[in-house]
Amino acid sequence: MAVKTLEDLLSEGVAGRRVLVRSDLNVPLDGEKITDDGRVRAALPTIKRLAEAGAKVIVAAHLGRPKGEPDAKYSLSPVAARLGELLGAEVRLAGDVVGEQAKAVAAGLADGAVALLENVRFDPRETSKSDAERAALAAELAALTGDSADASGAGGRGGAFVSDGFGVVHRKQASVYDVARALPAYAGGLVLAELEVLSKLTGDPERPYVVVLGGSKVSDKLAVIEALLPKVDKLLIGGGMAFTFLAAQGHGVGASLLEKDFVETARKLLDANGDKIVVPVDVVVADKFAADAATDTVAAGAIPEGWMGLDIGPRTTEAFAAEVSRAKTVFWNGPAGVFELAPFAAGTRGVARAIADSSAFSVVGGGDSAAAVRVLGLPDDGFSHISTGGGASLEYLEGKELPGVAVLGEEA
């Protein structure tokens, strides 16, 4: 699929033009403090290149899941401040999405300046199932780049749209999909880099190819498990989802997270792929979900009644690390345990360190895995690529079409 890229847009010339950039700035917050600015840093290169080329850059992004109306706890104000710090220039935050403040901020931009629209999900049309409602919001976003003549892109000197939020390209939303039909659209550097890396995993990866999957639910990862199993040499299962597989082996799992409706599915997967799927042989258990819980390490089949497994145990960590050390290609998505709580972080840390220490081409599949790398103090450069899009990465590996990418290949 041929798409126009940021390089194409820059070659056309952007000085004095208003360019709308959809970034993924959905960062974790503790109050108004950003606890991991990885996504802001990832968005920086495209925004910076446009600004340095003289564009008037209007950034659209979301934060969290507001219910289609303004909510102060989901304001992008902390993100605007951090983006400004990284750019070394003020990033003005519009107080609304496409209202009077957004129009005024967009109209007042100087060449090379950057503004951020307020959380686009404050407008219910962003995530609407109605094509007409999304298209209406997209038209208003496009209008921020200039008058109707400009927005048409006549002569290549009007407004333009750059899709650079890989973490949202699997969503058919107004600022991701519909706006790419309302303006001349280009793929940003981050989106292109993500697709290039992930294509290596779906093409002909160097073997052994090992996938490490964690997270809470089998149901969330079932499609990607079924898509990956024919392609991988080993699939290592950790996190809360492991207990459904342990139950499928006939083990009691105490009060651990268990999806009873998927036990039979897990059993079938194990029966058909017993040579590939590796599940925990020991687990760290606790009497409650808390940092001050009583803990113990037990065999996977010996979880006490009423206790819950919250991390893989040291023998499992060692076994996973051994598989990773032999790999030439590694994809990791989902923590091995509740890494946010110190007593249950060892498994995730051990697996992550093994990946970082390996010589494999390694991809961290965004989301909680990317957060774990930073929370646990591991070096970003220990991995070949840290994705910004957990859900988008998984859907790509499942073989699904990503609407926000597919639309970029449509004829203008």
C-alpha cells in the first residue's frame, strides 16, 4: 500500500502552512504529574521537524477515557507543559477541541509554533459510531488548518494532516480516520517506524522466534495467540492470563484471576501446541492484593486456597530467560506479574532484563510492557524497539487491517 509520508509533505514545503498532527499523548498521570513521558518523547521528532520547517503545527490527541464531555482530570494541560519543555518553546493549549478557543489559537499561530488542542475525546463525535457525526468533527478539525479553499489542499499549499499516533491507528475515530479524508493526509515518522518494525515480526523473522505474553486476561490476547502460534518457536505465558492455562492443566489456582469460560479454550491450545506453549512452574502468591500482603513462592500446582498468584516465580523466570537467551527474535507484550507492587515485580524485571541482555531483535509491544521498562529502570536502548501502541501492535500481528493506516492509502 502506497502512502504519502512526512518526507513527501516536507518536500512540498510547509512554511506558513497549518498542519494538523494526530499524536498519541495518552500518558499516565498521578494527579497532574506525568509518570512516564515516553509517548510525548516519541511524538516529538515529527512535531519538531514540521516546526523547524516553518509549519504552524496543530496537535490533536486524547488522554484517558472521558465520557464525551470536558473533564478536568483528563485535561492535556500537563502534556502541553511537558511538550513545551522538550521543544524548548511554549506550546499553547486550546481550552476546547474545535470551539472558539481552538479557532483563535490556530489562527494566531506563528510560523514554526506549536499548539495543542484540548483532549479530542471531550467531543462525543470523536468516538461516535455514526459516520456522519465523526465526519462533521473531522471537517471542523480540518477547518482549523485554514479556510475551505486551503483545506482542499489546492496547489499543495493548503492545510495538511499527519497521522503520527500509532497507538490509535486501530481506531476508526474522527481525528484518526475521518480527518484523513478531509485533508491531504501523510504518514508520520513514528507510524512508519512502527509498521516497519512490526512487519519484520509478521514476515520472515530470524529464528528462534520467541513471544512473551502477559497481562491479565486470555480473552484479551486470544486472537493474537491463535495468530502467532503457527509462526513462533516458543510462546511464554505469564501474568494473570497464566492461571487460566494452569487451570486447563488441572491445577487449582486459589483466588487467582481466572476466566472460567476460557479454560477449555486454553486446554485445546495446550493440547495442540504443547511443544510451543510454556506456562509457569512456580508462582509468587499473596493473601491479598496489596504491597504489604503476606507472600510465598509455591509450585504452580500448589496455590493455597484463598491465596492469589501475582507474579511468576524464580524458576519460571529462569526458564523464560533461558528461552529468550536462545532467541534471535523476541516480541514481548504484557507484564509477567503486578510489577507496580514491589513484592510482585521480580518476574517482569527478570524477563525484561533477559530480553535486554539478549542479542535478539527485540520488540516491546507497548502498553504496560513499555511502562514496566521505565518503571523498573531498564534502559530503553536495551531493546531494538519499544512500541507506543499496545493494542495497535497486537491487532497488526493478528493480521487485522488498521483503519487509521488503511485510510492513508486511499486515493485523495
